[in-house]
Amino acid sequence: MSVQSLYTAATGMQALETKIDVVANNLANINTTAFKKGRCNFEDLFYRQIKIPGAQDAQGNFTPTGIAVGLGARVESIQTDFGQGAFQQTNSQFDLAIEGKGFFIVNDPTTGQNIYTRSGNFSLNSQGQLVVGSAQTGRVLQPQITIPQDALNVVISAEGNVSYNQVGNPQYTQAGQMQLALFLNPEGLLKQGENMYVETQSSGAATQINPGTQGAGVMRQGMLEASNVEPVRELIDLITTQRSFELNSQAVQAGDQILQLVSNLRRF
């Protein structure tokens, strides 16, 4: 019935509206360090079964096909694409990019729990600790690494070994060993905003290992990982989603016109 078409098309419009929101968020974060784009997945709703496939007719024959009328669509999930972003050279000694899998481990000062990020724009706080974010309210890198005030050059190897030299001493002193967190299902991480992720039951527990071992990525000093958003692909998705939304709105208009015709019928 035309009434059903109104509700069915409405579910499509609602689902497509969510996809437009996802695409808009991807484009808004095109310059966000280490941002990972989202992808909207759809699924169809349940069906009104008018005739079941394989049912017997009056002659005892089995029907080869059935009659099932779908009742719309909905968003099944929004997946995060953790594909590698491009590298941007900054030449800052505290900027780091992860080439490969893994997350930086930082401590959330509000909860005291470890959270995770791909953003490597580190700086030093007043205690000389490496932090992500502003030096005053930044989240401290775990395990903690402290750089003395008189350090001249800080070198971070691909394997995460942090060392520095000081005034009057050309020899490098090791400050600590960085580690990365790996997850069995990184798409199950909970997004917290500010480039941060939180462990969940779906992601599995974090495995902390040294960079370059057991499948973990390696460090690239003086670089930042850019967003993995592809503007052209996102614009194409935006256009196709908009056209799909328009088609669903036309289905609503068609159902409305049919209802109008039915209401205008007169018995003579």
C-alpha cells in the first residue's frame, strides 16, 4: 500500500541522513592529525512475508519463489578505517608518526586510565615529560619519558628508543623506551574525541610491545601522520548519497499522490 511506502522511504532517508553526517565529519577532519575516516554500513529491515518460498499450492506444488515486501533500511554500523595516512614532515624533534599498526599509550588525567591515540604531536610539560596536547593539560605518554631541561638534541629511533645529549657532553643518554598498543579488533575501540580511543570489550585488551616487534609499526621522528580522508572519494559519496536521498523523497511524494487520488475518488 502507498501508506507503507511512506514509512519505508522515510527509513531510507533517515539512514542516508546519518551517512551524510559521517561524510561531513570526514571532510571536517581532513586536516586533523592522524584522523581515521568513518564508513557507514547499511542493512535492510525485516520483511512482510506474503508467500513463503517453498510453500505448497492447492495442487501440491512447491512455489519456487515467495512474495516478501521489504520495510526499509537502517544503519548497521559505522566502521573506522585505520588505513595509513600520509606523512607530513615537520622536523620537530617531538613530532612522531607511526608507520604501521599500533597506538601511542597516554594517561588520562581525569580518570587515571590509559587511553590511546595515533596523534604524535608531542611536547614537554613543566616536569619535562612527553605529553600529547597542551603542555599544561596534556596527557602523559606511557611509559613515562622525561627529558632534562638542558638537553640539546633528542633522538627517537624507529624502535622507540629515546636518547638525548646535554651541554658539554656529546654522548647520548637513554631516556626511556617507547611502547605501542596493539588490539585484536581496533575497530571496536570507543572514540572519545580529541584523537583519543578507549579500550572496550569489542576491541580486546591492549598488548603493549616495543615498536617494530610482533607486527607493531615503527616510529618516524620529525613527522606527523595526516588524516586518511580522501577528498575526492568523500565528495563522490556525498553526491551519490544526496541523489539517493532525493530518490527516497520522490518515493514519499509518489505515495502521497496515490493517497490523494484515492481520497478524491467519488461514487457515482
